[in-house]
Amino acid sequence: MALEKSLFSGKDVEEALDKASQYYNVNESLLQYRVVARDQSLFSPLSGEVTVKIERIGKKDNKRKVPAQIQKAENMLNDLFKKGHFSLKASYRHTNGSVELDVVGKDSDLLLEKNGTLLDAFQYLINRMIPRNVKMKIVLECEGFRRNRVRELQDMAAKAAEKVRDFGKPYLFSPMNPAERRQIHLALQDDKMISTESLGDGRYKRVKVFIKKRG
């Protein structure tokens, strides 16, 4: 069902989400969103207007509480932000099938530079801080970056496969983290002509796209 109103603007993501939560009369944690526009001031790149699109509103559940381990992870991450003097705040957001901490704040741009390198670093660090006996993987989201990145990676995978089919030569992606490599593999796993494999050592590896061998 389409939302009656889905676009909200503010001086930053926090203000835009605050307007959305007031409009729908729900807690911000129930809003699934992505940033669709960012108008920066000519004189100050840190000022301007941000527009978010509300893609989905989770169901209210007054009995539902944030699990203790997730609350602990949220507190640890916010403590890291505070010690690093980042103007950022993480909060648990209701999602389907994943543990997601949504990060907002004036320094969100820093997290998203270079394809979210710093966002990935904080995600890796917070997951390492969780006790091994806790079977939980935390995903950090910021301004809908992860969801937008998935769409981007799927498009990149399709274009790479097209080049391989047209020219018959393998295509190598730049080094990617495990989550991004997985999206490339998933996007092409049902292609009858194309195969993929990860190459290299360490956390960041390259994905090779190539023609499947016959027989």
C-alpha cells in the first residue's frame, strides 16, 4: 500500500525523520527510509537541506522491548562515537530478519565517504566487541546507504556480466568487503552463462566475473 506522503525535508536527517514521525504519529525507530536528495549550501558544504523518502512503516508493538544484547551494542557504539568526538547517534531500528542500528547525526557524511569505509569499520569493530557466544550480527545503516548500495551493486553486476558476454573476457571488480562481494555473487548466481569467484587474501577481495566452462 502506497504511503499518503513519503517525502520529508529538513536541515539534516534527524530533522527530516522527526517531521515524518510526527506526521505519522509513530516512533522514528519504525520508519524505514533512504536519503533521496541532499542540497548543500554554496558557501558551506555542511549546511543545506536533506530529503528522505519513507519506504515502509513498521507495526507498533508496545510489548516489544529491545533485547539486552542489542541495547548493549547500541550503548557501546554511542560510547565510541562520543570518545571519538563524532556528532552521531545510533539507535535500534525494527527490521525484518536482521539486527540494524541506524546512525544519524551531523557527521554522517564522514561515515559515507569512500563507499562507506568508515561505516564498515565501525560495523566491523562493534561486531568484534560482541561476545563470541552471542549469535548476533549487527548491521550499521546510515541514511539508507546500505539499501542504496545493494541496488548499485546489483546494477554493477548486471553491467559486468553484459561486458563478459559481449567480449568473452573476464571482468574484475575493485576490492570489496564480504557483504558487497556477496551481493555480486547473489546477483549473478542464476545466470546460466556467467560464473563468479572471489580472488585475493584478507577481508577485502576482488570478484571475478567470467564465462562458465562447458561440460
